[in-house]
Amino acid sequence: MSEDKSREEKYDDDIHARGTTDPAMNYGDPTDPSSKETGTENAQESYRFINQQIKKKPVNWKKIALHVLSLVASGILIGVIAAFTGARMYPIAQSVLGKGEKSGKITIPADQDPSLEQVVSDPAAASVSTSAEEKPEATEAPTETPTAEPTEEPEPTTPPVADTPEPEAEKAVISLEDYKALYQQMMEVASEPQKSLVQVIGITSTMDYFNQNYENQQQIAGAVIAENETDLFVLTEYRIVENVERIQVTFFDGSTADAIFQKADQDTGLAVLRVKKAGLEKETRDELSIAPLGNSYTVSRGEPVIALGSPLGYSDSVAYGAVTSVTNKVSLYDVEYNILSTDIEGNSAGTGILINLEGQIVGIIAQRFGTNGSSTITGLAISQIKELLEDLSNNVSMPYLGVKGQNVTADISERTGIPVGVLVTEIAEDSPAMLAGIKEYDVIVGINETEIRTMAEYHRAVKLLEPEEVINVQAMRLGNEGYTDVAFDLTVSTR
């Protein structure tokens, strides 16, 4: 204890000699000039232990190089994995999303309308035809030839005619086997077009009273009318695929695939769907047929036709009959179509196609254009809607003015006094024609520099217009002094 105490006494004496209890903070008396030097020396002596030189750590270039190389190797590995994954997933993404593909344009060859003015394009053919007609007259001229004097003919020794059977009577007899064979032949004609028929299903989800979700399905017939490298194009009715959540197509062999809505025409009620080929089995693609589109201009009254699809209101039904009329027309906005009427008893909601005995489609069943109160099958003539089907398949916007009309022929004009042209029977609400001031009973006689005498000419002129194009429509309007010229400036719209 005496030794420890002596140490404390020495420490106190030393502190007292320095003038503070904290040797590190003793800078002397600030009022004493000599204390500044003493304080400075004491501070230097007190902090001398932290007066060190700090040097930077040397750069390890080898370690940095290895780190960079590892990052580069990792990036290359990630890139290889991403490329491999993308290559494997891209076809799947194409088949599911249907994007990023360069699909070919659909082309449907048009048929020549015989009602339009025809010009002989090959005079040589006409001269050959004329010479062929005159040739028999030249051969009939030398009719007199020298002959021997007539002699008496011997009496016929053949049996009486009454004792021989008449071949005409035998041919007139048709057995049940013949009748059966006739229908078998007609079914054989329908076998190939039936491979192009499908059933289109529109699916919507509905919540019931107990908050349970269930699907509501509607079904209708359709036909595969075209294809390109990646897609099949299915013609059906718009009312089944309008405002649905999902569209499915069932093919002739029972296989099913999802369909994508392409475009619809509100006037005719027709719509075109698109089905990815990649989603079909190879057997289905190999056996599938594209519907053969025929020429309805050659169809005449009395010609046999076969109704396929759902003409009787249920799927996979077949009906036989004959065409009863080809001259009936339906006037729609900016166009007019011929109607094929038949004697085939069907359903008011029937759908499908009409084919001739060559297996070609000559009509698309459209019961909405049939005679009121009649259940017989009615179809749109295929030749006049081929251009529409091509536009729908290619998702092309069609020029639109909004005029329904009928032809005023020279005979009608002579009897009624109405000028020759297109008599306006209806104007669509808020259409370019209405906004321009065209009214019902006006007679359209020209568009820009093109003379208009029929609905066919009017439709062709409208078809050549471009959206947002400003055109001039010439017409005749009945006033107090008869028909006078009027003109309208229209801005073409689309539909």
C-alpha cells in the first residue's frame, strides 16, 4: 500500500507541476505568455503517438483480371441459355399468340358478271364461229345426184311393230335400285365439300344466382374457304361469334381448335375467322379440303343443288332440291346481291352451303334474306360475294357511303319519268351520304367522273374510293318543275 501511495503522490505532484489534471489538455495559462510555448510542446508530446503515415493498398491486377473474365464468361453463358430458350419457345409463342408472322394475302378469283357489257376480245374466234355456222349450208347445196330409176321395193318381212317391245317404255321405268343409286351418287358429290365444313362454337362465361361460373355455348355451321402458309380462314355467321369470350372450331374428323376473329360484315351478317395450322394434327391438315367456290352466274332455275352444313337446324345434315329463282335481289348499303331461292325445306335458323352436282359452292345459306313466312332454303349467290370474302379474309376496311338503292332502267324511266340511274331507297343514319345531304328518292347518276346507271356500276365506283377521300356525287332530285341536277361533296368513310 505504501508503494502504491507513493506512486499516486508522484503523479499528483507531476500534475500539479504541469498545472492541470489532464496532461493531454494542459496548454498552460492563457494569460501567461510563456505558457503558450509550454502548451505547444506538451500538445506535440501528447499526440505524437497518432502521427502515422497511411499508405494505399497496392492494386491487385491479377485479381481484377480474373473478376472481369468471370463476368464475361457469365454473360456469355447467360446469352447462350437465352438464345437456346428463345429458339425453343418462339414457335410455341407464335402458335399461341399468332404474332410476328408474315402471312400471305388471300386471293379469291372473281367471276365475270354477264349483266355487264361484254366486248368480244378475240375477233378471230368470232370469225371461226361464223364460218362454222355457215359451213352446213355449203354442204347442203349439192342435193341433186344422178340416181337410177326407182324400182319396186320388196315387201318387208320383219315382224309387226306391235310384237316388238318399245325401248322407250323400258327406259322410262326407274326401279328402287336406280333411285337408291341416284342418291348415292349425290352423296359422293357431297363427300369432298363436306371435308371443308366445320362447326363454329361461340363460348361465353356466365355467373348464376349462386355465384357459380358456367359456360354458355352457341353453335353454327361454317366452311374453310381459304388458306395461307400459317392460317385457315373459316366463313361463318357473325351472330354466333359476336361478343363472345372464346371461339372454337370443330373439323370434319371431330378435332377441335381455337379460332381468332378476323373481320365481319354487318350488312350480310357474314364473318371470317382465322385458325392456326400449327394447332391442328397432321392427319387433320392432310385430309382437310378448302371449299371449292363455283360460279353462281351459270346457275339457272331447275338446276339440282345440295344443301350441306346445318340447313335443317342441326349439324351434319344434308338436303336435296332444285333452284327455283335466281333473279331475286337484296339491296344492302352500297351494294346489291343476287339471291338463290330453292324448294328445299329447311329451318329458319339453318346455315351452311349450297353446292351443285360438280361439288362446287354456288351459294352461302342466309335465311335472313328469305321470303317472310317461308322455311325454304335461301342463299347468297357466291360469285357476287367473292370480293367481300376476300376483303374479310384480309381484314381490309371497305369504303362506305351508306346508300341503299335500286336500278332505274330505260323501260322504267320511260313509264315513270324517273331518270335512269340508282334510285335511293334508304340512307344509313350518320353515314357520309346523310351528312352530305343526299335524301331518299334522289337518283344518283354519277360519282366524280364516272357515270352511274345501275347498282353494279355504283358498287364498282364506291369500291375504288379511298378512306377520307372527298368525292363529288351527282344526282337528280324531284322538285316542283320536275327533276333537276344536284351535287354533293362526300368524305368517304369505312366499315
